[in-house]
Amino acid sequence: MTTVAPMGLWDAEFPCLRLNGNGTREFLHGQTTADIQKASEGALVRSCWLTATGRVQALLELRLDGEGADVLVLCGDAEAVAAGFDRVIFPADRVRLAPLAQQRRFQRLVPAPEPLDWSNTVIWADAVPEQWSGLTSVEPAAFEHWRISHGLPFSSHELNGDTNPLELGLSDWISLEKGCYLGQETLAKLTSRDGVKQQLRCWQLAAESSTESSTSPHTNLAPGQKLLHEGDRAGVITSVLPGPGQDSIGLALVRRQALGCDTLQLEDGRQVTLHNPFG
């Protein structure tokens, strides 16, 4: 088995939108998937921005205050979010949209299988929080290991405009209880009819298989590569972390009929094992 990534600090800057006005809370409630009306001031709220047909366009963190809200674009096209918000803001909404800015964000990484606790591991700040001053910023490979182990769909191959939150394991980023919002009708149909056709899974390829020499064009693992079950297409790889000398891991969107499988095959015959993301 691959060793889990050590705990460290994810330190990065993200594009951030500022909305001002006493209609901000109501506007965001109707444009994103979280229950913004119940959000406390100062709390970081995770939410999705969807298309009208329920496809995920961006993953957001929102922080409300007495004058409006900051909307950090954690994954997705920030310019598209800004343009999308601007397109549907009307004078009656009592909301003003400021230009995009950058926000530094820190997250203490908890190694899988320890559960994620977003409320106590994320801080927006201009400098490293004092309580985390002893933590080391993680290298890209260690961050990717953490992301994949927890099943976080931060890759463009997962967040590609064709997937919905339920397929990506983002059920705790959406509210099924609140009223109408962008994409809500589609999500309601999917949940009421158990209509999700694929789900995100972690996969692992043993080290001896990862390093086998082969003339097959599928020897090198890459996003977009098909997964098979008994010769039929069963899914597609979306993220890859190669492991020279150790197991390779990644994420894949697996079709509903193959979700009960413990293993699937690459097109060159190698087997990958599957498991639910720890997140």
C-alpha cells in the first residue's frame, strides 16, 4: 500500500469576488448550492456554482459579513463566475459586484483516513496563522496525494462542466432542503429517482504493474484512459499520481453498473483496485 502523505500546510492564493449590499445573502442563496440564509457571519461555507442543468462549474468558499460576502473560487474559472454573477444581478437585488482580487488561504492537511474537518482546518489570512507556524508547506506531489486520498475533485478532468455534485461526492457541499437555486431542479430529480449514472472512486495500481515495460500505448497512465469490466467500458480515469517504485493512485469516474467491483482493468490488461474516497 502507498504511504499516506504526512500532515502539512496547503498555502495558496485564490481568486476572490467581493459582493456588497444588503441583498447579498439572498442573491448567493439563489445562485449557489449551500443554505446561505442559515450561514453565520464569519463562517466559511463550502458551496458549488452550477449550470441550470446541475453541472458543476466551480467550487466556492463563501464568508459573509455585515456588508456583504467574499466568494473564493477554490476550483473552476473565476472569470466565468464573475461574469455569471454579473449577468444576473439586477438593481432590485441590492448587490454590487467588485472586481476580482486574490486571497491567500491556508489549510492544515489531515492525512487519510482521518476525516476532513473543514471548519477547523481552513483559514483565510495574509500570513501563516500563528497556531500553524510549525507546519511545513506541502510539495505538489504530497498535496496531490492528500487530494486524491480524500476524493476531492479539484482537477479539470473531474470538474469539467459535464459532472454534477452527486457524481463528484460533493453531497455535503449542497443543500437539498433549501428553496429554489440555480440547478436545484436537476439535483432534486437525481436524488428522488436515484439517477446518478457514475460516481467518483479512488483507484490504485500495484507498483509491479506500474513499472512493467510494455509496447502498449496505454502503459503510461493518464486522465481520459478507459477502465473496463469484462471487456465493457466501466469508467474513465480523471486523476493520476504516478508512483515510481511504489503504487500509483488516482481518481476515476466509475459507471453505476461497475460500482460494486473491487477491481477494473486498463485497456492493456493491468488491474486497478477501487475503493470509496475517504472524504
